[in-house]
Amino acid sequence: MKTCTKCEQCLDETLFYASKSGKNGLSSWCKKCQRNQQREYHKRWYHENKERKLAESREWAKSHPEEIKIHQTAYRHAHPEYDLNKHSRRRNRMSASSFVVTRRDVFLMKQKPCLYCGAESSHIDHIVPLSRGGEHRIGNLAPACRACNLAKSNKFISEWRFA
């Protein structure tokens, strides 16, 4: 049995980390007290260095896109419910609209050229993206070619065209 100098509890020696400088080869604080101390230190450090750490993370992400893609793919394989939730959120936003977009509307819209470049349209684009508050209704839909729709992604036209 050994007494922790931090919490002053008498605990079994297996609850102390090994330490070359401590008595009996054990640290003076128990594992729980050391973990709490480290947790508090890291919280304080992160709070003091948050902006620098975020900038470093963004920079690392820019220079290692292939590693991020591998990690994301592994995560999606390990958590298949993530993709299901993502698609159901989109489906819910689309069905929340009181306006009904029929197959005929979509068919007629695809007959028109791409709104952005004039090429043959193969996609239907939400002018104001669903993820940014747009509705799934005729007034918010536009014919788009694949290249323009994928490049625009979830941006507003002004962000995409003039960026």
C-alpha cells in the first residue's frame, strides 16, 4: 500500500506509475491524479494556443490530402450509418418543402442547357443549396451540366463564380 501525495488516499501500488526518481520506484501521485493533472494541463495549453493549433491543423490538412482521404474512407467503412444519416438529412430537407417537384418537371428542366455555361445539362442544381437553407422547389432548381454542378457544390452562385 502507498499513499498518494496529491489526494492523500492509501492505494494499492499497482495504481501508481513506475518512476526512477520516486521512492520504491513509484511516482508520488496515483495514476488518477496524474491523469487529471495532465488533462488540466492540456486543456489550459490548448486554450492558450488554440488559434496556432488550428492553423497548424489546417496547414497539415492542405499538405496531406491523400492521408485525409484514406482516413475518411476507413471511417465511412467502419461507420456505415454516417452515410445513411447524411443522405436521410438531405432527403428530409427536400421533403420538408410544401412544393412538389414532379418527374415531368425534372425531365423538362434537363431539356434546357446548363444555366451556368450553356452546355447540355445532365444534372439539376439547387441555386440556393439545401445545406444553406434553400428549398426543393421549382424556383430554386436550375439545369446544370455535371462539371458546373460539381464545381458549384454547396456554394451560392456569387461565391462560386466570383471567387
